Amino acid sequence: MTLHKLEEARPFLRKLVGRARRALEPEDITTFRLRRAYAEALYSDGASPVRDVREAVTTLEELDKAARRIYGEDNPFREHIRRSLEEARKKLADVDRGAAVEAAAEKWC
């Protein structure tokens, strides 16, 4: 997805997640899918701020925990959540590393 489309997708998905939670159950598969898509939109951008990536990791951790409880360990949807969570955690590590390097560079300048 291009940066422009991700910027458009975030508020749209945020709004849809809220509506899905109200209209469906918070643990409905459609709500889970929308939350996962929103989390992916948060961390997929190469220029995602640290707070967005952290929000994505937190959301995916919550989804993984709930999916394990509801659908079990070996559910294919849970596997998708886990893969997204791994990607988000890698992105967070990269973003944190970059922030640490920037802070160190500012300290020396």
C-alpha cells in the first residue's frame, strides 16, 4: 500500500473498528479482522511514528490473547495475527533503535 493510501486507511479503519465493536461483539471475527487491518496500517508505513507502532503491537497482543482464548492455539486466523505481531515487533525494534541513534547523535552535536 502506498503512503497516501495508508494515511487514508488509518482514520477510516479506526472509525470502522468503533462501529464494529458497537454493532457486533468486540470479539466477533469481523471486529478482529478490522482491528488487525488497523494495526497493520499503523506499522506498515516506513515513516510510522513510535507511538503508532507501539499502538499496533499492543492491539495485536490483545487480539492474539483473545483469539487464543476464543479460537484455540491452532486456528489459522490466530496464525495471521501472530505473523502481524512479529512484523510489528520487528518494526518497533527498528524504530526504537533509530530513535536511540538520533538521541545519541543529538547529544553529541
